[in-house]
Amino acid sequence: MVYLSIATGHKVNLESVRSHVSILKQVPHSILLHKGFCDMEVVRSLYQQEAQKQAILHCGT
């Protein structure tokens, strides 16, 4: 399953990141694509930190 987020940088928040990671954890072999105007390093870091907290083994780049 492929999910797409098109939120701009100022709309990305911890609550949405937690929700996205939780969904990805529940759906085997799923991925999330993020498209939008933002600092991708910051967004990537938020997702990687949350993935570690929720014990997802691989959070790609």
C-alpha cells in the first residue's frame, strides 16, 4: 500500500507524523510518500524519530 501526504511544511506536526507512522506500522509493506514545500531534512527527521519510538525497523530515505 502506498500513502501520499501533500502537506506543506507548516502543516506537518507531531500529531500527524504519529498518525502516519501508526498506520504504516499496521499495514505490512506500506510506504509513505511526502510531497510538499518544506525542509525535507526536518520532515525526514521527524518521521525517523517517531518510527524509532514506535519500533518500526526501517524508515527509508
